[in-house]
Amino acid sequence: MLRRFFDFLIFSSLFIAGCAVIMVYQVNDIFQLHYPAKPYLWFVFFSTICSYNFHWYFTPHTASENRRIVWTHQHKGLHLLLILVGCIGAFLFFLQLAEYWKWIGISVILTFLYSAPKLPFRPAQFLRKIAVGKTIFLSTVWMYVTSALPIILSGEKWGISHLLFCMGRFFLIYAICIIFDFRDREQDKLEGIKSMITVFTEKGINILFYSSIIVFLLSTIALYFLGLSIALVILLLGPGLIVGLSYRYMKKNFSDYLYYCALDGMMAFSALLTSFLPF
């Protein structure tokens, strides 16, 4: 019973949607942003539910022992229902953010383009052959929605601290995406999906991963010299250090729970800590 609930929480994308909300909340809290945060948080939650279930609904069936793939194809109806619920919820809260439609519209288009290659139509399938930078693309979408967009909506003047925070978050997410893509690269090759991870050698992937972690660490440490407390900076560094140190282990252990819970959770781990600890 507990395992079925856990599967539902993870594989329905409720967990990753919660992570996205917590990440936005962290940005609001650190930079003390003032804008209609409540409807935006709900918009992010429902749009994440919609986009992730859309992505998995159109993931082709394969003879795989991957627990998520099996769960996905046993619950197609649920995915379709969650797409509908997510779409309606996102639209209703978007109405409260209509004055920001241009900025929010960018995130909607980018999110759709990431999953578009999954669609069973010829123009969409053509994107599989040219989506070499899909890992960068996904990381950019996540950084934009959870970091840059809240700052833009607040109307706050951009400073170096904002840029460094967004840079750090991008490279942390990118490092996490590299691990996912490394695990899935053989399947991506079979589906004709090109990315840097399917093109690079394993040595090249390692260099790319560790370079991303180093940039994340440096940009985050720099925030200390721009006014963030040392305790806050240490908490922000935590997920990157954990991901970096567990990289070799992750490359050999492909458990869905490890990836879709622990690894995905690293994106929001520091946000969870900073939300409950006073700084």
C-alpha cells in the first residue's frame, strides 16, 4: 500500500511539481520579491503537472523493466486526467497573472518545445534529430521558471547576485540532467533522439558534468561576497556537493526511486532547508 502511494506521488509528477514550487518560494524568500506570488506558485504547480504528464503520456512503450515506464503504460488514463487537471489549473491561475503574459508565455512555449519530439507527428519527430542541446534546453526552462521569472515579475532591478544565483541554479540542474541523460542515452539512441550526452564519449560527459559542478560551486560561493550569509551559502552549496560526490554511484545504479526522488529532490533540497531555518 505504501509503495503504491509512493509510486503515485513520484510517477504522477506531484513530487516534482512540489519541488518546483519550493524552488520558486526560495527565490522569493532570499531576494524578498514582491509580486503576485501565490497565483504564480499555483501556476507553476499545475503547469508542471500538465507538462510532465504530457511528456510521459507520449513516451513510447518499450520492453523495459524500468518501473516508471511500466507504471506509465499501466496508468495512461491517469496521465491524461492529470494533463487536463494541470491545464485547467494553470489556465485559471494564469488569468490572475495576465498582465505578465509575455514573460509567462515564453516559459509555456519553451516547455512545450522540450516535449514536442515525443509527439507521434512527422514535424515533431524531426526535432529529435536536431535537439542536440536538449539537456541545456531543459535546464534553461527550469532555471527560467523557478528563478529568473519570479525576479522579472517582481520588477526588481537585476543585480550581480541575481545573475549568480540563476547561474548557479542552472548549472546544478544541468549537472543533474546530465546524470539522467547518461542513464537514458542508449534508449535515446534507439529512439533517434540526439543530445550532447549521446554524442560525447564517457570521458567527455565526465568533463562536462564536473565542469558544471565547479561553475555551480564558484557562482554560489560568490554570493557570500555579495551579502548572503555564510550559513545560507553553505545550504545552497549542499545539493551540488552531494550530487558531485554521488556521480560515480549514480552512473552505476539506475533505480527509479534514486533518480526521480533523491536526484530530482536535490534541485529543491536547499530550498527545503532555507524555508524552515531562519537567516
